[in-house]
Amino acid sequence: RWELVQQELICELNTDILTTTPPLEKLIHVLDWIDLDQIIPYQKPILGRPSYDACVIARAFIAKALLGIEQTTDLIERLHHDRTLKRICGFKTFQVLPSPATFSRRFADFAESELAKTLHENFIIKHLNDQLIEHICRDATAIHAREKPIKVDNRQTSEQPKRKRGRPKKDVPRPEKEESVISQQRKQNLNTMLAAIPQQCNKGTKCNAQGYKTSWNGYKLHIDTADCGIPISALLSSASVHDSQLAIPLSFIRQQRVTNLYDVMDAAYCSQELRQHCANLNHIPLIDHNPRNGEKIEFCPVTAIRYNIRSVAERSNARLKDEFGGRTIWVKGAKKVYSHLMFGILVLSIDQFMRLRE
């Protein structure tokens, strides 16, 4: 496959008037690993003007994520001036490019159909389903959005009166404790859990690596990353959602795609129920202990060395933001933001997979 692409396609482009660069050669290899034509078959309209091929526009958005192009207008301008990129995406040499509105409508269709998520899922199942992965590192990263967060009304809206402080009287029954989200998820199926995940834009707060609290408006992306650096699954939630509330849905999605031995998580996921859930999946949980104003329980020396593999998740998050558009989000709405991020996740997965094969 590598020799075929290198000798035939790239040489053909170089012998023409066009010239290739290392980033464009990488784009050719990335597109070669994606079964895009099988997922988006070309449908010629019966009536009216022939529409632009959706597969060609999808390749353009993949190129946008790989080349670090921020806006769709910048992508169109690059296609106007870069004839090599235009041919790689599938546009004819002298074909008039679609308008920005056409690109936006197609991107909305891709977001609605979750095209990028489907492409990533197919790639993981095709190339990693038969591999035994030792560690899966779970982490969440802040996603800054360019939209107004919704206002949260913190006032008490319950019909029950506010409970008095202190111990209740002898004859007064204690109110039952509300069941936690994790406890509810352990009794639900995957579709029910995914439907209950809040995805509206709001304000989130998180402690950084230095221990300081940082706030942002937008979303939170939860990623399961293999110890080889390839993202296996990813879900989007509101910024205010706690990291641990996406652990069980991610574990079910990951279980459908790959087989692993260890689940590695930081102290935000410290919960006895999550440990039990990992054990039920025949996985060994490596979760950093959260003291919660108590005494911290440290790992034994051997387990502490194994836990250090969790830095793979942080490097994967950094590559997504620095190289593949995780910081430059100009779309609004959870579906479009998730689609934009999943194009980056898709390109990151293929790029890391190609690095491992070298």
C-alpha cells in the first residue's frame, strides 16, 4: 500500500505541473487509510443541476484538520491557490469550487450524520479490533467555544421545603439520598446513557496541573486513548459535567471496539463504583486515589510505574489541540463542535498509526 501510493500517485502528481510537499504527501496517505467512498456513495440527482460530490467535500474537511487550517473560508482560499491540494481532494483542475454556504451546509449534514465519528470507529475496528491493548488511559480536556453559555438557575425549584440543619427529630424520617449518576448508569444501557449526557454550552471549572482552578465557556471532550497514543473513543459533554460521569459510557463504547487489560484514570475518577464496574468488565482499574480531605493512599512502587503511562492521554490531548484544530473552533452547537473535533481525532489516530508502522 505504501509503495503503491508513493510510486504511482505521488510520482504522477510530481510529473504533472503540480508539486507535492511533505504535508500533502501525508494527506494522501491519511486519505488512503479511510474508506470514504464506501460510506458516502455518489448519488447523481435525477433533476436539477448536478450537486457537488459529498465525498470530495469530506476530503477537504479532512485536509482542513490535517493542515491546521482554521476557517472554512481559509480552506476555500487555499484550494483556489493550491492546485495540488485541489486534485488530492478530488476536485477537477478547472472546476469551480463550491461556495462557503455549500461547504457549511455539507458540514452541517456531516455533523448530523456523525460522519467523522463513523469513519473513526470503522478505522479503529478494522485495524485494532484484533489487537490486545495493555492500557487504556482516560482523560477529559476543556474545549473553548465561541458561543454564549446558557444561564444556570441555582435557585431551589423543588416542591419540597428546604431541610433544617442538624439532626432530625426522633419521629421524623430522614429523606432518602438521591442516587448518584454513576449508580444510575450501571443499570442503564448505552443509548440511555448517551441520551442523558448534557451537551449545551455552559461554564466549566477545573484544576490544572499546578493545582489552580481555571474556568472556560464551552464543552468538555472525554477521550479514551490507547497506550500507543491512538484515541479509541471520544464523547462530548457540557463543560460543567464531571469527568467521572462519562467513564461508564466510554467504557461500553471502547469495549465494542478493542480489548484491553488496564483502565488508567486520574483522581477525578476515584469511585468505588467505577472500580467495581472495571472489575465487572474483567479489567484492572488503576485509579489515582482522591483523599477528599483525608489521607491519600499511594500506589505501590510497581503500580506507580505502570500508572505513569497515563501521560499518553495528556500528549494526545495536546496534539489534538496544537496540530489538528482542537483550539480553533469557529462553529456553534454541540453537534458541529463534536464533528469538528472528531475530524481532528480521526486524523490524529491515522497519523499516530502511521508513526507506529514506520
